[in-house]
Amino acid sequence: MTIRMTRVIIGFFPLFCLINGAVCLMILPFNIGNLLTFLLGLLVLLWLAFEKHLIEFFSGGSRRIIAYAAGVLAAVGLAGFFVFFAATMLHSVHTPAQGQDVIIVLGAGLMGDRISIPLAARLDKALQYYEENQNCLLVVSGGQGPSEKITEADAMATYLIACGVPADKILRERRAANTTENFVFTKELLDEYFGGRAYNTVFVTNRFHAFRSAYAAKKTGLDAQCLAAASKPFYFWPNYYFREYLAVIDYLFIKP
């Protein structure tokens, strides 16, 4: 019974990934990150379809070493994911101090020129902080991706202005193409804006992105506290956390 239940769960996993990935592709901006869950499901499905042949192929001679190495790598990868998830949760529960000088909103993909669900959550969280700290400056950071009609910074500024934020309280950083550049280019803007005076900042992103963002901010030399917005809707979590885990591996070990 236990073996049968295990096989049912294993068989359900790729189906879940395929459905979840397809929904993400319909609702979120089309890019390689939002395709990952679908590709994972497809990979597992192919493994299940050719399981007997693959086991036979890797059970003989030196190929067995490859199978053992793949098993160890998978175990390390799974353990690493749980460490990443715990670190992300720890970073996302922090409550920043009131009265900071700047709120930095990190960009996320647009749907053409429309705000995506993750980005709307970031902007709404920034607005909550701004309502209690209206002397602060807002920086919206994000360039223009291949499928985007305008820069993320311009889309975010339009959203904030529509919600009542004065245009002169918003700085637009339009060059950044990734998280590191968000902080590098934003720091350049702020250093110029404050003319050498000290300033403190809060950056806003989604919970799944909190750990990597905090690391990038620190590496850039920007003294920033994290204000984490919800990773919603919850049924996108597999996509959000899986792609972010791969991004963290790339950020920490491949292109540090």
C-alpha cells in the first residue's frame, strides 16, 4: 500500500507541475523563469515514461557511478532548497523601522505595459509604508524587458501616482535588468540626489525574493532594510520559489 501510494504521489507530481506551469504562463509575463515549473514537470514525466530503460542503462559498469552522482546531487539540491526556503522566510518576517528616508521598489515583469500580480503586491506594500512615512522618497527600479512595452520604472510610477503619490516624490531608475543592477543603479541615483549626505532605505520585494535581494543590497554597499510583500496568489508558490532557488544558486555560486 505504501509503495502504491508513493507511486501515485510521484505520478501526480509532474501533472501538478505541468498544470501549475501552464497557469503561470497564462497569467504571468512570459519568460524563462515562469517556464521552469512546466519544464520540471515535463522532465519528470519523461523520466517516468522511460524509467525502466534508464534504470537498465545506468545500472551497468561505469554508468552506475553517474547514477549515484545524480542521486547525491539531487539529495544535496533538495536539502539546499529547504535551507534557502528557511533563509527566505527569516528575511521576509523582518519589520523595518519607521522614518526611513527612501523606499526602493524592485521591479518585476510587466504584462506588456500592465503591472503583474507580484509587482502589484510590491507596490501596494510600498504604499502602506509611504502612508505612515510621507516624508520619504520613493524609488522605482526596473528597465524594459524584451516583451515589455515600457520600462518597469515608468509603469510603477504611473501606478503610484494613480494611488495618490505626488510625482515629485518618485525617482525612476530605468536601466536595471536584474536584482544586482536594481541596487547598483539606485544607489548611484540616491548618492547624487542626497549630494553626499547619509540616508537610510527600505526596499520592497516579494517574500520569495527577500533573501537574494537582501544579499544583493549588502553586496552593493547599500544600507537597506527589507519590507516583504506577499508572494501571491499562493498557487504560484511552486513557480516563485523554484525559479528563485535556481536564481540564488546562480547568484551565489555561478556568477557571484
